[in-house]
Amino acid sequence: MTEPDVRKGMPPVKLSREEFEGRYRSRFVDPAFAPLRRELDAIIAAAWDAYSHSRKAPVTRKAGAGFSDPSYDLAVDWLATRAAVLEAQRRHDDAEATPRILIVNGSARSEHTCPGEMSKTWRMVKLAEPVFTEMGFAVDILDLSRLTSEFGKNIHPCKSCVSTAMPLCHWPCSCYPNYSLGQTSDWMNEIYPLWVAAHGILIVTPVNWYHVPGGLKAMMDRLVCADGGNPDPTSTHGKKADEAKALELKGWPYPRHLAGRHFGLIVHGDSVGTEGVRRTLSDWLTDMHLISAGRFGELDGYVGYMEPYATSHRELDEDGDFQREVLNAARALGNAVRLARNGQLKGPGAGLEDPNPK
């Protein structure tokens, strides 16, 4: 068997005390903090101690039964997210429970911050929502515009652990929070259970420069752990690259944690890019073994094609055909979930062996 080979050689990123303090203190430029200088000095000293000693997860407990190394210390944050994911999976699998639809608002635009106006995407989300409730589904709405308008909402970037070795990418993600680097308030800890509990996912998004908005892309990247991720961080003793590589080289089962859920897509633009974005999203979800709701469940089109942005909401008001297509996409997804729950619809690849899981 090939021996694990861990490559290193990138430039150092460690800050000096002076650099660290300058960056940390820059968060408190508001004159309201001026009377608290002594308190800030104490807080900065404590933060430097955490940073200089790399205390990523300062609060841990023994993993316990069910893990390959029960004595390994796991972050309580990760254990709490894992518990939420397991509970969401239990609800998903409960044949007596009301099936759930997750609607994702992919737009970063919000009336509660700089744009000063709601997005057309949000209006489409609210068009689709009553379709699902009338069909008897429970509906969760994930509004990614909160990343730009709400204090403390973050989706930190994926660190690409999977590219070192698949078992190094833990399910759910264990890269955050990292207290020593100030990488906290990671929204993905709440987002993972929403995806797991859902029987159908409807993503509604605009096109931003030929691609999805940054918040949606960040969530997509961080969902990589749902596609082959390692549910047992003790098997790699945290983030030990050599152990993860050795596990992968022995043969990794590549668990598909979201497989079998159905999806629909609504992609809208004003001039270019909708078809490419819709196909990218569809390919991404299909690669994770989710199942498309079909031709009417995947919509791409234009609202106010090449018209001024200033009148785009009015264009949506007047575009009854596009509104009906939004409703059709929701109904198609709802129908797919209904049929699947009744055992009348299976993915066309059911029972087939994947000769190349990744």
C-alpha cells in the first residue's frame, strides 16, 4: 500500500504580539469603547494567550462510546452539532412525521442593510412557501441574506480538508469554531440539521457575475462534508493528516449523508448566466446523490431582461408567466417528495453500484 505523504512548505502566518494586538484592537474604534481601555487590555491579553497557544477548542469532553477512540477529547461545540444532526436524521426517517421542505434564499440583498430594499429572490421564496404548506409539508426557510444584515452571522470558508484526504473532512464539519483565530459564530452548525431534516430542498437564487452569490457558495463549499465526510473525528485524532491519508488509502466507504433527498431550483437573472448557474447547482446536488424534481422543478429565466435595475420589482409584478413557473417548480418538488414518501418514486440509479464513488 502507498505510504501517506504529507506535503508542507507554505509561508508562515503566525502574528507577532504587536500585529495581533493591532488587529484585535481595531474592532473597538468606536469612541464608546474609550472608557473601557483597561478592560480591553485584559481581554486582549487573554485573547493573545489563546492565540499564541493555539487553543482552537478550549472546552472539550471525552468522545465516549460509539467512537473509535472513546478517550479522545472532542469539542463540545462539535458534539452539540452532531447531536442536532442525528436528531434531524431521526425526524427525517420517521414515517409518521410531517415531511419537510427547506427553501433556501440565496440572495445577499436585504432591506435591512445597504441595498435598502428586499430582493426579488425573497419574493419568489414567499411565492413558493404557501404551495408547500397547502400540500401539507412543514417548511423551513434558510434566508442567507442574514449573512449581510444580521450581527454575528457567519459562514466561514471551507478549508479544503477533503483535498488532503476524505477522512480528514469530518461530518459535520469540525474546522469551526476556532477560538484561537476568532473564527466563531459559524452558522453552518444550525444549517447542517436543516438540510438533514429536509425531504426536499428548493434553492432560489439570483445570478451574480455568472455565479451564485457569495453566501450561497460558502454554504455549498461547507456542505462538502455531507458527501463522503467522516462521522468519527477520533479516527483521525482530530486533524492528523497522516492518519487521514492512511485511512483513505485502506479504502474509504464515502458515505453520502444527504442521499435520496429531492431538490428543485429557481435561478433568475437580468441579462446573462441563468442557464449556467442552474446547471452548476443541479450538477452539484446530483453529485451528492440528491434527486432532481425534473424538468418543471428546475427553472432558469430572466426578470426584466436588460431593463433598468431600478424597475426590476415592477418587472416581476408584471411577469405573470415567470411567477407561474416559480409556482410550478414548487409543485413539482412537492409532488416528487410526495411520490417518494409513498414509495412510488425512486431515483433512476437506485440499486446501481457506483464504479467510481469519487
